[in-house]
Amino acid sequence: MEFMSDVLGSGTASRPSLFELFAQEKMASLFKPALVYALSIYAQRYPRYLLRLVNRQDEAFALLMLMVERHYLRKFGSSFTENIYGLKRASTDSARTGRKLSGRDVTKSLVLLVVVPYLKAKLDLLYERHGGGGAAVAFLFSNRGRTPSDNADLAAAPPLAARLRTWIREAFLASYPYLHAAYHLLPLGYSLAYLLGRTRYYSPWLHLMGLEIQRMTHEDYADMQNLALGGFASGDGPLGRDSTPLQRVRHLLAWLTELPLNLLNVILPTSVLFFRFLEWWYASDLYKASKYLPIPPAPAPLKPHPEGFQIPDDPLVCPVCRESRTNPAVLPNSGYACCYPCLHKYVELNRRCPVTWIPAQTDQVAHLYSST
């Protein structure tokens, strides 16, 4: 992780570049599609256990990220993706400079990182579902899952309640595009100001919380490594000389409990890369070619019936009239070509192939294209 802070971008020692901040945001946006894709694949194999989780994927992902982000904010003072890129959050209050994030800072950061994206996704889905057409409008106000008796009660609602629902719907549909634009344009303005050095805040939400993004120092990396090793490297605290065996065991159990969360900075980026690889693979020509089976060899030609017309030595001669074949035609179930008039007349009279005697109908006679 440390090399990312040295390679990406320029700027002061503690001030990350805009490209680093964009990169960690982009990585954060890839986690949900990757996890949802993996979950949907396994749900096809184990629908009894995972189908409900897939149907509640937004809530499941928000709960997962709430646990992950809370762990990284409390332990390392940064979000999960910020930690991967060697970044941390610091208070802009001069009285708290150099201190870890307070519990209030962690709570506000969790609201920004988890709750706000979750609500935004729900509002986007709501607007897409109900932004056009009468059916969508009917769905907007809790018609989903209603019984016929519920719908009858809704139809009998007072006119004032119906007008209020209509007003809320129209107000939402009219105002949400502007809120959506402000949600994206305001951070863009802050990013431009940050790029020009006019502000220390990368986004308006960080400005409201009084937090800024900084690069980790060597001391931060040392502390982070010590935390990842559970304090075994330094021997401080519960692992000191004065600690009792019970304290050591309790500390070891706590470290083992947090170990999966500490390993997520390796597991989740790897899963994202694997997800991107699968996207490329399924869209590539190599995957499409691998789906096609090799062309099987042609079946052996059917043998002529002993009492049927014999096959002439010249392949251009019709077996029926023994003349040069004109207007060629064939029965697909036998494969022998004849003149169309000869073949059609024979099949019409005898209901079979003239060579193999395989049953046939006149609608099975097919014309052939001949370049000669």
C-alpha cells in the first residue's frame, strides 16, 4: 500500500493528488457489482439459502460495508479503499491535529460512506420505477403487495388524501432531477477547487464533517502493521512482560476475530480484479469461440434401395430420367439430387425417395443452387 502514495500524483507530502482520490472512489464503486455477481452465481446453486440475500442485495451490501468501514475507521482512521491507497482521514480542527478520529467522526463518516449511498441508490430506483407512465405512478404509493381489499380501500380514500399523494408524487418527480444533478455537480466543483489548490477538502461532505484526506506517514504504516500483527511486533500492552497468560489469550482471540477484516484489503481488491477479468472474458471472442463445439464429421451416405433407381456414375446425371440434371432438387432425408420435375412427380405418386425408398412428402422437396 505504501508504494501507491509515492507513485501516484504530485503534491505535498501529506496532501494526496486528485488522481489518488478518484482511484479510491472508483475502486469503491466496483465492490458492489463484483460481490453481487458472485452472490448471484452461488444463488443459482444454493437458492434455498442465498435467494433471499440476492433479493435484498442493497441491504446486505450496506450491512457488510457498515461493518467493514467501521472497523477500518476505528482501527486505521480511514475508509477501506482509502486504507488501500495509503490515505487517512484527519480533523481540520487545530486542537485535534494529529489525533485519531473521534467516535463522532467515525459515525459521521459511516453515514457518508454507507447510509448516503444506500439512500441515493434507493431514490434512483424509485425515480426510475415511477418516473413515467400511469402504471409506475400506481406503483409509487405502496400498491406493491396490496390485496384486492387494500386496493378497494385505497379507491375509497378521501379526495384530500388522493390529492396529497398526487402532490407528493409530482413534487418528487419534478425536484429529483435537480437534486440528482446537485449531488454530482457539487462534488465536481469541490474536486476542481481541490485540484487548483483553493481548498483542502476533496468533497463538500468532508467539509461539513470538518475532515480532510491525507497521506499516511511512516508512523501510520508502522502503527497499522503493529495492529495487523495484533501487537506481537512491539510487545506493548497485553503482550508486554507484565501481562498475564489470560490477557495474552484474550488478546490473541481478539486478534483472530479481527483478522478476516484486516485481510479484506487483499481479498476485496482481488475479487474486483477477478470480476473485471470475467467481464472481459465473457465479452471476448475467445470465450465465444470456446462455446462452439467442433463440427462433427458428415454422416455416411444412405445406401440405395435394391429396387430403387440406381445412382449413375456421373454425379451430374439425374437418377430418375438418366439425363443431365436440370433445376436440381433434393430430399433432405435422403440427400440424393435429381431434377426437380422428376423428383417432385415421383414423390407425389409414390410418397418415397426414388433412390433409397425412404418415406417422403412433396413439401420436403427442396431446390438446390447450382453454379453450373
